[in-house]
Amino acid sequence: MDYFLTEEQVMIRELTRQIAEEKVVPVREELDEKEEFPWGIMEVLAQSDLFGLFIPEEYGGLEKGCLELCIAVEELSRACLGVATTYAANALGTYPILLFGSDEQKKKYLPEIAAGKRLVAFGLTEANAGSDAGGIQTTAKLDGNEYVLNGTKQWITNGGEAEIYTIIAITDKSKGARGASGFIIEKGTPGFNFGKKEKKMGIRASATRELIFDNCRIPRENILSKEGMGFILTMKTLDNSRPGVGAQGVGVAQGAFEEAVKFARQRVQFGHPIISFQAVQHMLADMATEIEAARALVYSTARYIDSGAKEVTKESAMAKVFATDMAMRVTTNAVQVMGGSGYMREYPVEKMMRDAKILQIYEGTNQIQRNVIGLSLIKEAAKK
Ligand code: COS
């Protein structure tokens, strides 16, 4: 399908694909086995200016948009979702600064982020607050010119590896979700420590850790926007980042599909390559169709966001839920087409299927996405 990408967008796709094929594919199995953080690849992405894609030129970025970011994320995901998650989570952590940061905060942090010198992580989830974003318990109390943070964030992607953290904490408990606020915290701040690295089913190249705040004091000016804006900041951040999770789904599904086609052309049973059997052709036909439908929705949503549309919550959730449910089906069917070989670690589809599962869970479970879409439908209907 021709998506009428601009020359620049095609260049971004080609550049990321080249990096993915030359630098990521050869090491993905080892990164997965050893659960190793892909610093080498992050350096290559930094040298290629890919960390600055969505950051304004005045802060050292390329000033592209959500679509360009989705294209880059898709290509990385086609090779390795663990690597793509690391890159995409950096964008997730950067959005709060981009959308809600003051000019001083932007000047201080964005140029280093754009240059890929400092990695970012976003910290919302806690032991008792994931889907219920308003239910967080980490507190930030103002004491003179400093906020004092206490609490623990859980399952934070890029935790421990990132140097900049955008986190959400409660500044006024009596106000519930409206008493949440966003903060920037740097690695190395006294009272800010990390838990052990989690052992995961998939996306093992990415790092996932707890963030532990124990009387951690940060300057008052590290608040993002003002007190009470934390919940809205979170929702707006997720509105912008969820199409990127959809792009991860499109990428990993595309990678698995290509492996399945390659295998089906080579594998001979009953005297014929299995791709000549209609049962296999129908599976591949459905996979190809679903991938294209998901890509079309992700790209359209990204373009809608880039058009400056204010209300993108429903579309963003639709792109995430559709593309990631698709990714789970397509990667599972890629394993099925490849049979016993697909189940073996010798072939990459086994890892792709394990990796894809997280897409239905993080940045809002797919059940929550349906709630978000449902709520938007109710609001739209009430307006008519
Ligand atoms: N943009 C702007 N405002 C939004 C918004 C959005 N996307 N979503 C909600 N709001 C506003 C609502 O309009 C409401 O404002 P009012 O109080 O003025 O009416 C307020 O925020 C509270 O919204 P709501 O009542 O819908 O909040 P809930 O606590 O019921 O939860 C969901 C809403 C489930 C949508 C939210 O908690 C969520 O997205 N959870 C998933 C979080 C997530 O993705 N977690 C994964 C880890 S993050 S990597």
C-alpha cells in the first residue's frame, strides 16, 4: 500500500530499517537470551539523530511528528520489540516535558534528549495503581523550596538505565486524581533508588525496574506545569504515545509475517511447499490483510495528531487496541504456520510472539482502551 509518505518520511523509514537489519537483527537473539540492555544500538540511533525526531528544532530536534516517530518505531519493532520498546519508552517519558514543560525545563532537558545523550523514562504505575491511573500513592510534599518524594513506582521501562524521569505523584490527597502532579527527577538524586531488574516473558532487551523514592528532595522548579495537573498530563501523554504502541504492533507483526512466508515457501510436505496449500494461504492472507488495516489506522491516527487536532483520545486508543490485538494474533499464527520450527528458539517468531504479549498490556491494557473508546462514544452521543 502506498501511504503517500513524503521523501523525508521514506528516508526515515529506510534509515531505521537499515539500522534494524544491520545492527539489531544480528544481536536480537543474544540480547533476549542475556536480557541485555541495547546501549550499542541506542548509540547508533543517537548518531543518526533518531532521538530528536519529534523534538522541536529550537531544542535541537528534527521537529517531525507522531507519524515519523511511528515509522521509526515500526521498523525497529520489525526487528526486535525489546529494542523498539526502549526507544519508544524514551518518547513516552519525553512527552510530559514536551507538552507541559516550562521553557526553562525544555531548554535544560530537550537538547540532551534529542541528541540521545540522556535516556528518559516515564513513571506512573505502582503496586496498586496501573489501570486506575488516579489511584497512585507516591507523595510529593512541598517543604520550603523543595518537594519531598516518597513511594515506589513499579514496572518502569528504562528504569535504572534512563537518567531523566518524568513521574506522577500526589501533592494533595484530598483532591484524588486532581491532586496528582508531574515532576522531573534526575538519576543520582539522593533518596532516589532502583529496585531489581525484572525478569520478563518478552521484550527482554528492555530494562524494567522499580523506582524507589525515600525522602527524595527535588527543587520546587522541577514540577511540570502546576500542582494538580498530573492526571491530565498523564492522559495527554498517553494520547500522544499510544499510536506508537500501535506502530510496535504493526512492526512486530510484519516481522513475524515475513518469517512465516519465507518458511512456508521452503518447507515441503506431501511433496509441495506448504505455501501451496490453501489452509496456509488463508492464514497468510488474513495476516497480511490485518497488518495493512492496522498500519492504515496507526498512520491515519498519527497524521490526525500531527494535524494539531485537540481531541485524539478515542482515535489514539483505537490505534493501540486494534494494532496490538492484531499483533498477538499474527505473531501466534506465524508460529502456527511454522509448526514445530516456529516453537523453537532457533527461529525468531517464538521471541516475536512472547514479545507481542506486552503490547496488549502496557500503556493501558486493551480492556482499558475499550473503556476509553466507550467513554468517548458516550460523550459524543451526549453532544448530539
Ligand atoms: N485528555 C484530557 N482529559 C482527560 C482525558 C484525556 N485523554 N481522559 C480523562 N480526562 C479528564 C476527564 O474528562 C475528567 O475530567 P473532569 O473531572 O473534568 O470530568 C478527568 O480527566 C477524570 O477522568 P475519568 O473520570 O475518566 O477518570 P478515571 O479515573 O475514571 O479513569 C481512565 C480514566 C481509565 C481512562 C484512566 O485512568 C486511564 O487511562 N487509565 C490507564 C492508564 C494507563 O495507561 N496505565 C498504564 C501505565 S502508564 S505507561
